[in-house]
Amino acid sequence: FLITLESVGAGSLSPIVREGLRAPRRADRRLVRMLTTIAEDLHIPMDTAIYNWDECESASSMRARVRSVSIMGMDDNNLPAFSHTPDDLPDNVDPSQVSAVVRLVTELIRRS
């Protein structure tokens, strides 16, 4: 399986369940279910999201039928938090969220 991380450390942490505008792709349901269960177990706030603007990095692996999911830090407009903005600075990265994502992905690997 493949997990891509985008804008982690800012915004609301979300696994992307569907991405793309013209030819939408769905994330692997088992990975999403495992991520949400692990997040609950570890008390990490996380909600699933739909990313209708563009494709994430995992879209090409989804087209190749690789079990994939993207975890994204999203802003209030359902866009990658701080991405390509003047606020896209190292000072705006929340180290506790980065640490939470490390625990989340590590536990996902351990459980699978």
C-alpha cells in the first residue's frame, strides 16, 4: 500500500476518501477504515474529506490499482493548509500534529 502526506503539520488532519475533479478516484476503503480506527484509538482528531479541486500525489497509484490513501492537513476551504501561500513557512508547522501522524502511520503499518 501507499500513503502520501500533504500539508501535514497544519490545518485539520484528514484522510482523503475521494480526490480529483474530472475523473475522481477513491482511496482504499480498508486503509481509510484502519486510519480512522487507529486515530480514535490514539485520540488523534481526524475527519475524512473529499478533495474536489485537484488530484493528490496518490492518484497515479490509484490508477495503477495500488491500495492508496492521502492524509492531508486541510484548511477551512478544503484545500491543503498553507500550501503555495505566503504563510507556507516552517514556523507554521505544528510539531505535535507531525508527531501524531508519525504515530498514526507507524501503527497502521504495525496493524497491517
